[in-house]
Amino acid sequence: MAIDRTDPTKVLGRRLLHLVIDGLLVGTAALLLGAAVLLALTVGLAHWIDFGAAFVVGMVFCLAVALLGPLVNEVWIPHKSRAGASLGMRITGIRVIMLDGSKPPLKAFALRYVLMVVDGMLWGLVGIVVILRTPRRQRVGDLVAGTVVVRTGSVDEPVLPGPDGDLGAVPQPKLSLDAPQM
């Protein structure tokens, strides 16, 4: 059940949807946490701090969450989870793996995150064109990190492309050759 190579929009659609979902989740979290801090400072410290100072502290907190939220969601959560996926990737049924099918190290997730700047150039057009033009449907961050985004059959098992060239990766064998065959 690998992604159909003849229709690259299936890959692109899932990847774009995951970015929208992640943006909404992180943005909502930043807004709610900033509002909670603002409310706590305004109500709890009403006699120590004026509303203007509480507002500034709440906005700084909101900005910190908005800047650190994507980093946590795109690097830390996929690295620490078994799924190798951000929250939006889990919802859309995709995950990041290394070209050999293994789980990416923290360095790979960090490279993908940093190179989102390149992929996001011209309102994301650079990333879209690179995804559509590469045989494995990789963006610049994936090319540099040596990763590929694949569909998942479940959270635990990626649907690896077949050896027929679908997405360009080859699945790992189910049984190792040095193990006794039954």
C-alpha cells in the first residue's frame, strides 16, 4: 500500500495537510498558553504588577511558545516517539524514516527542521517543486538528512515502498539471513 508514484499529489496533499494541522495545533497551544499566563499574571498578581506589564509578559510567553512549539513538534516529538512523526503526521498517516527503513536520529530531524527555511522559500513553492521533481518525493530537508516520508499502515509500521522503484526505497527483509529459518 505504498504511495502511488503516478499521482504525486497524494504525497504532496498529505504533507501539506500535516503542515496545516501542525500549524493549527502549535498556534492554538501558543495562544491558549499565552492567554493563561496573561490571565494568571493579571488575576494572581493584581496588586504587584499592572496590566501592561502582565500583558507584555503574557505576549513574550506566547511568542516563546510560538517559536519553540514548531521545534518541539517537528524535532523532539518525532525523535522521542516510536512513530517518528509529528502530531500532524500521525493524523495524516505519514512518518519520517531513513532511506534504509530505520528510525532517523535526532540530527536528521534537526536538519529537516533547519532546512524548512529553504523549502519554505517563495511561499513553499521551492519545497513543492522539489517534492514533485524527486523520485522519492523528498524535499530539500529530506535530501540532506537522508530521510523519506512514507505512509503508515499503523503508527508502528511504515508502508515501505516496494523494490519496483516506488519512491525509490527498498524495504528491509522480514527475516534476517543469519537467523535460523523455520
